[in-house]
Amino acid sequence: MGESGDRSVDVVQGKLLKPLVMLASPIILTQLLQVGYNLADTFWVGRIGSDAVAALSYSFAIIFLMVSVAGGFTVAGTVLIAQNKGAGNESQSHHVAGQTISFVTLLSVLCAVLGYLLTPTLMQFVGANPGTDAYTYAVQYTRIIFLGVQFMFWFFIFDALMRGWGDTKTPLYLMSVSVAVNLLVDPIFILGFDDNVLFAWLTAIPGLDGLALETWLYEATGFEGWGVAGAAFATILSRGSAAMIGMYLLFSGRTGLKPSLSDLRPKRKTVRKIVDLGLPTAGEQGFRSFGITALTAIVAIAGTDAVAAYGIVQRLASLVFLPAMGLARGTETAVGQNLGANQIKRAKQAVGMSSAIIVGVFSLVSVVAYTYAEPITAVFITGEGAAGVIEVSSAYLVIAAPTFAFLGIFQVVLGAFRGSGSTRTAMFLSIQELWIYRIPVAYFLVVYTDLGVIGVWYAMAFSYVASAVTTGLWFLRGTWTDNEVDEPTATPSGD
């Protein structure tokens, strides 16, 4: 580590397994905390009812669509920083960091404006019916998020840049702060002080009466919460806390990666590289997020309860696949730095190790998910209509659990393609998983069979297997190693 506070991991020298795990573990924990955002919102909003949960499902589809397009360009920052660091061009890594911040920030402002203006129309596109509570909640929540979306982008940018540098611990620490703030304010902003559940846990502490405290707070403030909108305000506040700290650490040089203010001034050559690498990823994210939006509309054909169940399935899937996402992003950094150092064999070794790890992990996860499907899903919703939603959403784990390992391998290999700079290949392979193997099958099973939303679960399981096979065969061709972004100027000793 070059400077005090630099927590980057060396993946180009010595044994590879330990640094790969050290890279991936904080990413997995960071993603787990990220899921904590969604789970906290779903848990507390679920106390309002199934319409409120359905609103989050509609909102997620739209927010992901708008945010992911601009956010896809952060991957270019990861790849360029990783390969330049591996090649010994650390000053160029600093420059790329500044260029990525300014370029993606401009894109995020555009997305925020468009997202705010188009929210009502987009909600109808994904199947939300105007005049219903679910539609009203969804529009309100989504527009508030777009007003503060910049904070989300700054944290995503910081996370991507530090990942390319090889530091995955610092984003983990900041995410911990952010989630702590969210967990504190989420129930208060959503339910206020008149729900008699927020401080009930304090009764377990001798001498403390949580219900009395909550009653006193309600009498003193009269605050009844902002409902679904409160979840959006809590997210903006917590994201903003992490984003501002991250930007301070970056520009102060406390992380080792240190862009200067002059690096924020766009340079044509660097911006062109960011666009060349980022545009396919942005296109990939756009097509995938649009696909998720289309899939939400297909689910909506089966009714509001089906949409609520789909919302729970989305959150379960994001939780289940944390190890795959962590290893994929760790592999992205390891491949990028080693190809930058012209160590092709070591880059391939990183992919093989990650794939073997993910198969082992998902063998255990699949057994647990299959065995305890209903108790797991029951955690996320109570109240009116909960029983039917739980039954339908738990069927996803029963149907899809045996195929989890396939999606894990798929994600790891995509990470290898991105780390090598083969973002176009990653784009096409990612799009085919959703638009060829999942959406057409889901539409057919929902519309032309009696399966209803259960048909979507079968389509998801099929897409996991088919995409892994296709991507694995493409990887074995070996052409991805030719896509190095920068020629190495220095090769570290040792392999």
C-alpha cells in the first residue's frame, strides 16, 4: 500500500486465492448491506399493506431503468483504473477517477430530470393502474428518489473507482454508516410515533418502557410518519451521508486514489475511452433494466398480489446472489489488473477460482432456500393479503434453488469479460439471459398457461441455466484476453 489509508489489495503478485477472497468478501458484505436498504424498506412499508409493497416493486423497475444507464459508465472507471494500476500507471488512474466523476455526474443529472418528469407515464407502462393506492404510492416514492438521486450516484461512483484500485474495504465502511442511518430513520419516517412498535424492543431492557417512550414522542410531536414517501426520504438522507464522506476521502487522497480538481475538467481522449468502455455496459444495464420493467408488466397481468410477490422475489434474489456478485466484481478487478500487467494466465486462474468458490457456496445456499422457502418469504410481509403473497413468492425458491449455481457462474464470467475490457461481449451475453431466455418464456407461461406468476419463476430458473451454458462456451474460446485497454508499461515480478 503506497499511502497511509490505502487499503488496496495486491492481486498481481504472490498467491491469488487469498487476495481474491479479500477483494470479494467486502464486496459481498457491501452488497448485503445494500440489500439491507431494500429489506428495511420492504419490512416497514409492508406494515402499511400489500399495495405499498407493490408500489416499491413498480418503483424499483423505473428507478433501476433510469439509474443503471448512467451508472453503467462507472464500470469504465473500474476497468481503466484497474488496468492502469496493474500496468504501473497510477497517475493515469487518478486522472481517470476525476474524469469518471465529472462525466457520470452530468449523466446522472440528466437522468434525474427525465426520471422525475416521466414517472407517471412510466408507472403506467409497468402496469400500475392510475387511481389505485399502489400507483399513487409508487409515483410519490419514485419522484422523491429522483430528487436526491445524485447522492446515490456519487456513492456508486466512489464504490466503482475504489474497486478498480483494489480497495473494497472503504466502500464497505461507508455503506455500514449509510445503512445504520437508514435503519434508524426508516421506521420513524414511514410510521411516525403512533404505531406502537418502533420502540417496543426497549421493554427488554430493565427499567425502560419503549411503548411509553413512543407515546410521549407522539404526544410531543404529533408525527404520524410520511408512509411510503418516508422510505424515500430515509434513503436520500442515508445515501447522502455516505456519498459526501466518500467524495471527501477520495479528493483528500486518504484512500490512495487521489484525483485532483483539474482532473474533473473533461479531456476528450479520456472521455472517449470512458464512453467506448462504458457505453456497452450502459446499454447492457439499460436493456436489462428495461427488461425488468417489461417483466414487471408481465407479472402485473396476474394481479397486484402477483406484483407484491414479485417484489419479494426480487429482494430474495438480490440477497441469494450476493456471493456471485461479490466474486464477479472481485474477478473484474483481478482480471483487469493482471491483464494490465500482461499476466494472462493469472487472469484466467482468477476466473477459475471464483467459479469453483461460487459453486461450493451455492450448493449450500440452494439447500437452505429450498428447505425453508416459506419461512424465509414470510419475514417480508404481514397484514392484509399476506398469506397468498407468501405462498406464491415462496414457490420461487422451491423452483429456482436447484439452478442458483448456474447463475453464479454466469455472473463470475461476465465479471471476467468486463475486467478485460470486453464490455461489448458482456453486454450481448447479459442481454440474451433476460431477453431471449427469460422474458419470452415468462410471457408465454403467464398468458397461455394456468401457471400465472409461477410461470415467471420457471422462466427465471430456465434463464439461469441457459445463460450459464452460452456464456461458458464463449469464455472457453479465449478471445477475451485480447481486449486489453492499455498496453502495460511495467510488469511486476512474480506470478
